[in-house]
Amino acid sequence: MALRQLLDVPAPAKLNLFLHVVGRRADGYHLLQSVFTLIDWCDTLHFEKRNDGRIRRQDLEGNPAGLPAEDLIVRAARALQAATGCRWGADITLHKQLPTQAGLGGGSSDAASTLLALNRLWGLRLDAQALCRIGLPLGADVPFFIHGHNAWVEGIGEQLTPLHLPHTRFIVIKPPAGASTPQIFQHLDLKRDTKRATIEGFVADSESNQLRFGCNDLQPVAERLCPDITKGLQWLQTQGLQGRMTGSGSALFAPVQSDVDTSCLPAGWVARHCNNLREHPLIEWR
């Protein structure tokens, strides 16, 4: 029997264990090196097949998406239709649990899970490489979520080398204010010439502490633009933790041995204890 719906489809977040800017392409895109690890904090999506080719997106409460033309989920679905000539449509419901403007990759993860789910729901049978080609224009992080493995990441985010990472528990905190990714990358003071690192160097340096290696080159500029990032790092220090910003912020994280009391965080801050994942929950859908 043909599938009519897919429910409770997860879209997990990621953390950048480090993030170096090692150069810039002629077209303005920055060249990066990073290690991405998946964590068990997820958005959830529901998909129901339509016969009329329409793509409709709403949130869990039934409210229509505010700007569907700019919505990554809608754009992903339409890009898949355009690439394949598929005449199916879908009603898509999002239960948004990941904070926005956090550096956790939530929008890219939603787009990747949409491509994986609709590829299955519509019976298209595209492989991971084909889905990545469709997903990359939507966001540099989309191929990572489609491939589904923790990875050493280079280029603009599309060059992926699967990486085994030890099980780690993290605390992730997010202030109410967000950080503007375009402003950070356009800032004159952004460091763009960090020396290239190697996977071997990361593995050797991070065996005992995954934050011993490297830094996040975006963090100093992000702290200027969003002072709450500095406050969050200072709070983690008061807990005896070594914190770091993920992506372009403003979420921060630190490895923990046991859960931390977050009741003293300022009002409006989000805190979550997370475990890293060995692989994406939808790995078998690739």
C-alpha cells in the first residue's frame, strides 16, 4: 500500500565543536573547517500526501506559516518537486522545539528532514547525493543532515568526512537575543585566515576534552554584536564549565559530566541537557 503520511519525523540540531574560517572564495563565501555533531534536541514534522501538487505548511497549532516563500521547509519541498517533476503535494506540520538564531542548524535540519521524508512519501527513490544537490542551495548545512553522520566539515559546509565521536553529554543555553549571521560574516574584524587543521590533529587533541581543540572564529565578533553571549559564557564559567558558541550563535554549549542546575539563569533564557547522537535518526531513509 502506498504511503499517505509520515508522522513524528525528527529534525535534530547540531553543535559545532569548533569553527575556523580559513579563507574566502572569489564569490564571497567563506571557507570553513569544523566538526559537526548531532544532538538529541529536535524539531518534529508531520507530512500528509496531497494529490493536487500544493505544498501547505502550518505549525502544530494549525496556524499557517507566516512567509511560505521564505520558509526553508516549503522551499525544500518545492525544490524537490522542481528537480523531479513530481506532481504530488503535501500538508506539512511543524512542531518547532529548537530556538531560532541559535547556530544549532534548525532551519537546515528541517529542510533536510523534509527532503528525506518527501523523497520517501512521494516514492522518488533519490539517493543521498541527489538530495544533497537539491539541498545545498537551501543552506550549507543541509548536506550534513542528509548524510546523517557526525563529520569533519570543510569548504562552505558541503565537504564532509564521517567522524566517530565519543558519547558526550552537553548543556546548551540560548539567550533571548539572536546573532545575525550576515552581520558576523560581513564584519571587518572577523578573522578569516586561521591556519588549516587536520582530522588527525583534532582527534589527538580532543580525546580527553572535545573543546580543547581550536575555537569558534565567529565568537569574538558575535560577542560584540550580542552581549548576552558573553554573559552566557561567564555563567558557564561560574558552573566550572568550559563553554563555546555553536555556529554563528547565540546558543552556547559545554560538555558536562552531570546535569547542571539552570534555575539561576536569567528569565527568558532556554537551557537543555543533550546527548550527542551516533547518527541521524533518519539514516535509513537516505
